Amino acid sequence: MMTLHFRKAAQAVAVASLTVTALGTTTAATAAPTAPAAATQSCPSNGHLQRGWSCTSLSNGQLHHRKGTNHVANTYYEKTSGGKTNVKLGINAGAGNKYKGSVSIKSGQTKTGSWSVDYCKVSLGLMVSGGTYQTPPTHCNT
């Protein structure tokens, strides 16, 4: 019985110390997903970078939607070119579109919005800026 508890504790420590490296950023696997400082890769044609993380390439940057196993989802826009503009970042997790307030962004900046959402619930990232843009849907298996 004691061995079973020790083994579970060791597994919990191993899982907690796992790291995920993506776009040049290392974060704890259970930490809230964060936006990288700069894009080091373009969005693949299917829009899925890895499990729980999708993106859309736009003419002036990339829109990302990334979910953490801690049930926090981030939608972030990384602006790589063009003039200063205002954007509203959002999410759709099946209960309609939800947006954060409008923020100003210029080339070289990344803006992020965060929401609580079930990791395995299908959701997608949204952005309004002269039109509405979205990422492909993602959940715990895609």
C-alpha cells in the first residue's frame, strides 16, 4: 500500500515537472499557456501546431488559440507588420462568442485574452479587427 502511494506521488512530481517547448517558449505543462515573444514558425496548413493549440496566418501576423490542461485558454494575436490598429480578442467554446475589450496593437507586439474553459471542450480563438477572424477549433485531442 505504501509503495502505491509513493508511486502515485512520484508520477505526480514527474507530470508537474514536464515542460512543453513551442515557439521558443518553455512553460510548465500545467501552467497557463502564454504567448511567445516572437513567431519562430508559421501556421501549418491544417492550423494545428500541437494538441490544444491552433493558429491562423493573417497578412499582418498570426492569430493563436491555446488551451492549457489547467482549463485556461488564451487567444492571442502576434502582429508582425502593418500600422497600429485596434483588436478585440475572443473565444467561442459553444456558448456563443465572448470578447475582451478593444486593445491597441502595433507591429512587433502580442496581445492576449484569457478565459476559463474545459480543456476537452471544443473551442476556437476569435479576433475582430476590420473583419472577424478565427482559428481552427481545438480540444484535448487536436
